[in-house]
Amino acid sequence: MRKYTKMLEDLMGKEWCDEAFPPLLFIFDKDGTLVTKRGGGDPPIPNHVDEQIPLPGVVERCRELREAGHTLAIASNQGGAAFGYLSYEEAYRLVAHAAGLIKAEAWEMCPHHPQGTVAAYAVDCGCRKPRRGMLISLMYYLEFKAENTIYVGDMDTDRQAAEAAGVRFVWADEFFNRKETS
């Protein structure tokens, strides 16, 4: 019935699929998971909304998840604000734009980095991944338990944040069926 039943069965277990098939909360990292910088670059991280484009398969896959009754959210480190590469407002617009692309119900953004050069954001906070703060906040706000939450990301800090929050983790390339090309 649902296109990704096999993937969900692998993630959640056969018993979960055999029962009520409850809705899940899918939390996504932003850069490298949902979006990239138009024209690439090194690193391919957009600093302005007009540079940000969705990665292959993202919009379609997220639409299928929403149509299946699941909830989508974003948790994104935006340390560029701590280094002055972009303003807090621009970082917020980037995350809000990505949320609009996938029609996420909520998002969290961390503008901090302990080595930042902008004093207001040069802090070691509890929200910056690999810490669990953003994930816990989203689960609380959207009223989901950890066992019904999946975090999708592309960095080891994403995996570590999922582990710290007690939620399942899936690599973005696997989740969106993106094949690496060399």
C-alpha cells in the first residue's frame, strides 16, 4: 500500500508494520541532505536563498511521506552565522526556505559555533549537533516520542545527534536512494 513499506519495515521492524502503522516524525538535516548550493562549490553550502536548490529525490520523497500521514521537520546547524558568513536572519531564511520545499511542519536552527568570530553566536550550546537539543525540541513541540522518530542526515554529527536523542538514524543518500558517482 505504501511505496516505502520495505524501507520502513527495515527501520522500524516487522512488528511495527504489522500493527497500526502509526505516523512517524521524520527530522531532516538541511545542507547536504535536503539542499545544496546552485552550481556546487566547495563547500556546496548555500549562504543565500537564491543559491539553495533541492537535491535529487527530496521533494518527491517528502511529498510521499506527507501523503502517507507522516510529519516532517528540519534540524540544521547554521554555524555560518557564528563566523559572519551570513546573518542570523539569512540563516533563518535558508532553513525556512528548505522547510517550504518539503512542507515541514516545524524547524530548528542552531546559529552557534564554539570557535565562531561573532561574539553573540560564539558559544558552546546544547542545540548544536552532535548534541541532541534540536531533536528533543522538535519531538516535544510536535508531540512525538523517540521511538516514532527518524533522523535523516549526511554527517557523522547527525548520526551522533540521533544517537544522543535516542532516535533512529538513516543516511541521506540511502533514504533518498541517491547513488554515489565517482
